[in-house]
Amino acid sequence: MIRHKRLEHRFVDHIPERLGTGVLYVSMEYATSAHSCCCGCGEEVVTPFTPTDWKMTFDGETISLYPSIGNWTLPCRSHYVIDRGKVVEAGPWSDEQVDAERRRDRAAKARFYGQSPMAEPPAQPVPPKVAPGFWQRLWNRISRRF
């Protein structure tokens, strides 16, 4: 269930450590947006803008993100679209649908970046044993999608 029906956007240089509810933070410098999950669970949702991830549209007043945001790794498993600042709930997906989308996403990345879709992703560096900062949490979120 979606609790936040609208997101106010804020263009920022850096995504803040603590995200306000109902706010979509957009960093053009880092081609990324972040917001607190619209279901109200408080989890951080990061959407990188890349040719194979999300696209952001700013019409001078509102922001839209495409495609939908499926929080499949979060306990809430919320799924919604951000369309001109409005949060539109999208239906739940089965595990099979999520797996199919992840395969499609990996194939799209492989095509775009010129890699074999069966190639193993590069090994991720082991982070030091300290509380992760925002960028480490961002990297962890992005790498969990694949």
C-alpha cells in the first residue's frame, strides 16, 4: 500500500544522509535520485539515471521516473510509478516476473556495454568494516539489483 501519494522534488548536489519523507532528491551531478520508500517503510530507494536503468523527465514543474520502481529486495516489495510528482501504485509482481525482469535488465546492460549476457559480473571490492556512508549504501543498493 502506498502512503505517500506525491513526491516533492529537490535538486541537490549531494543526496543527504537522512532522506525526508515525501521528497525526491535529484542529483544531476551524480545522475541519481533517491527517496524514502513511498509505502512508508522508511527504506532508502535509489534510482540511477543511465541508458539501461531509469530515465528522469523534468517538465519545469514536476519530475517523472521511468520505468516503474519495484522494491523487490525490500520486505515491503512495493511497486509504483512516479509520474509528474504523483506516486501511482503498480500491481505486485510474482517472483517469476521479478526474475524475468532481472534477466531482461542484465541482457540490456550486456548489449549496451558490449558484454556477453552470460559473462560473470566483475568482482565487487570488499568494503572495510565500518558503518557504510551514503555512497557505499548507494553502491550496495545498485549492485543488489543485478
